[in-house]
Amino acid sequence: MLETKDILTLLPEMKSGKELASEMAILPKYNENVRNENQAIRLMALSDLYNVYIPSAMSMEIYSKLYLALQLTEKGYKGCH
């Protein structure tokens, strides 16, 4: 099992602004061919609309604070050795 200090080294680079919003967003893939399908298939495709997440300013702030807190934890581990 990985220790916390090992997990911290696996963190990707911190993102911000439009790049962060793009990475956090979850948007369903649009399939133009679904328009040509029968009614049942089109109705099932509508359920994809529930798989949408557009990050708010608050969620991006939470990401930033968590990321920075993890970085401080990592510095604490480095200082202990």
C-alpha cells in the first residue's frame, strides 16, 4: 500500500483558470447519428444529459485549497527526513 508521501509525488501539476475549468467539466459526447435512430434509442440518449458537470467558482476554489494543503503536507514530510 502506498504511503501518503508516495501518493503526493503522483500529483499532477496544479491547474488554474480556464484549464482547470476544462479539466473539471464533464460534458456528454454528442453523437449526431442519434437523430436518425428510433424514438426509444433517442430517449435513452437523453439520459446522457444528466452526466453534466460545469464547475463553479466555489468548486475551483476548493480544488485550489485542497491542492495547496496537500503541497504543505508534502513539505512537512520532506522536512521530517
